[in-house]
Amino acid sequence: MASTSTKRKRIVDLITSVLDKLDRTGANTKKYLDFFNAMNDKQFEAWMKSFASDPDKFITVEVLPFKNEPKFSDIEAAAKVLNLPLEEYVYLRDEKEGHTVRTPYKIPVMYIYVKRLQQIVAKKTAVSSSIKTRNAITNQVTSDDKVSRMSDEETNSMIAQGNFETLKEMMGPRAGNAGQKRIMYNNIARDGFVKMSDVKMGDSIFEKPELNALDVYLMGMGLKSDLVTDGNKLIASINSRIE
């Protein structure tokens, strides 16, 4: 049976080997070596037992932007040390055909820890699937349906993740654009589904109530914008409708 010191050395060598691959500067390796060297064998064994029995404890890698961020090749090297496959075949159940199908190629498989936004926890504990109650000026959801509205924090989060197609849907037909919403509902009623490519971005200024409202507020402040019009096209268009 291997001695405590031998097992300790193997554990520390494994941890530092992975850290060396993920952080080429050696800063994380030094941090954990200093931490382990401050323990005697008994303390190290107690810490490792506590670490192994607690699923919420991790060996973390601290990185600084543009300084020691690991590249994909570094992650591959670290995974090779642990003999950990980063890609594998995924089997999916085809409910319609009644059998299991396998992806034609190996794909990345990993755990993704997704934390709920604090704004959702604090202010969106109520849920509403209705988007009927709307502000008459901006056409945005309001009153009891206001919880269906995307917050600034959620919008910024989606931008940071590059979910631009989702934003087009959430801020287009599922928001204040009445023309797009009409096309979306018609397609769903006819086909049972809708594709964003079928919901064309309307150019009519009358389908952008929130921009029209902001433009009016700016005009009331003596400021001229080109949010919805170029020059006096809005006034001319309204006059032609009235006439």
C-alpha cells in the first residue's frame, strides 16, 4: 500500500499538471502549491476527504482577461492529462420513429452551470404568459403582464452571449411590432409553427409605436431625431392618411 506521502505527491502532481496546462503563467499552480505546502500530511488528508465528499467544492482556475486566459488547445491538453474526452457521440430518442439515433459526428459534451439572473430572482417571482395588457402609447406590456417584459439586464446578457436571432424575435413580433405579430400569429394558425425568416422586418413607421412615442417626446423637448423618419416624412405621411 502506498504511503500517505506518496499518495499526496501523486495527487498534488496531478492537480498541478492540469493547472500548468490551463494557466501557462504558473500563477494558479503557485497558489495551490503554497496552499498544500502549508499543510502536514494529516491536514492534507482531511482536506482531500472533505473535498472529495462535497460536490460543491472545486479546484478553481483564476484568470485575468488578455493575460492568462486558457485557449482551446490548453483545455485539450488539460483534458488529455485527466484522460477526459471532450467530445463524444450523443444518442437521441426519435419519438416519432420510435428508435434511437446517434449523431453522425462526435460533439462537445460538458456541464454548463447557468445561474439565474439576480433580477429574475428578486423581481420576477411571478410568471405571466399573457402579453395582452399593453401601454396605449408604447404598446409595451404593462400591469399584470409586465413580468413578461424583458429587462435591461436580460437584454444585455443575451447580447453578451450573441443571441441576436432570439433578440429579433423577443423585440420584434413578440414585443411591440404589431405588423410582425400579426404575421407570426397567422403563420402559427395556418401551419402550426412559424420561422423568423417568414416574419419580415416591417418598414412602416406605424408599426413602431415605441420609437414613435420616443420621437414625439424628443420633439416636445425641441430635439429632432431620425428614429422613425428622415425630415418631415412622418408629418407628411400622417397628413396624407388624414386627407
